[in-house]
Amino acid sequence: MNKIITISREFGSGGREIGKRLADELDFSYYDAEIITSIAKETGMSEEYIKNISEKGMYPYAFHFAKSFAIYPVYQSNQTEVLVAEAKVLKQIAEKGDCIIVGRGADITLKEYGPMNLFVYANMQSKIERCRQKRQDEKDMTDKELQNKIKQIDKNRRNYHRIISNLEWGDKENYHLCINTSGVEIKEMISPLADYIEEWFRRK
């Protein structure tokens, strides 16, 4: 069976960077935004629309485009279609070879494949600093604005996770390894982390 690593992460914690660097270190394939593109091809929906559905786990357009709840059944139907397509895409990826998958509830969808599930987190100040370093559009935001953004995105991820599982997003009991990146230079931790992961798969 292929070796699969899933990475769930708090926004700004560096989970995506860990995934990319680990993939290089372990010579695994890396999947993140490519999944959205594949789901778009499966459903015929736009990538932006799919991103909203998969990240928010709720019905964000109901209040933007209608004063009634008439749009809910359509959005719910689309959400179901996206979830089905997402599961199909994730399983196709899992069948291809050793890989690292960031987000998309892969830890739940690919449970039968026996993945190693990581959760990456950090304290708020570290997440704020990392956001400013990595994202141009967030450099001019105040600490309060960034904090609110981080909390909202993490709330959306938690809500989305609840749609596909009764396991709580971020609960340490639901992951094989939780990584605190507070004040850590991520590139310095990749080599020992890769060693640990290789040993985990050997003992599995």
C-alpha cells in the first residue's frame, strides 16, 4: 500500500510549507491546490466556487445573493456534488503512489488507506508573523485584523470537517503527530521530522 501523509493545519501555522518541504525530503508527490483543479474538472464548477464550498463548510452565498432561503437547496446540492467529487479525486491520488495531501479532509476520506495524519498548529503571534512574511496582501493588516482573519479561516475549516466527520478538527486524539511551529524555523525541522515519519511507516 502506498505511503500517504495528510496534513491538517491552522491558518498561518506553516502546514503548507511543511508539506512541500517534506515531499521534497521524502520524494513524495505533493497535492494541495491541484485537488481543487481536479474537482472543478469533475463537476464543471469554477475553482473559486469549489474553494468557497470546501473551505467554509456552510452556505456563504445565501445572504449575499438572496433575501430568502431559496438558494439553500441549490447550494446544498452543489456542496454534496463537490464532496463526492473530492472523495473520488483523493482516492485516485492515494492510488497513484506515495504522497502528501494538505487539507481537504483527506485524513477522514482516506482512512481506509492507513495514512499518517499530521496536525500543524502555532500560537497566535507566530501565525500573525508567518502570515506577514509569506503573504503580500497581509503585510499591511493590523494585528487585530489578521487575528480575526486567522480565527475565521480556522472556524471555517472546523465547520467543514464537521460535515464529513464527527471527529473534532484539531483534537490531538485524532492525529498521529501534532506539530507546534511556534517560534520554529520550519526548514530546520524537516530532516528529523522525515526520519520520524519513515520510522513510523516502517513500524506500521
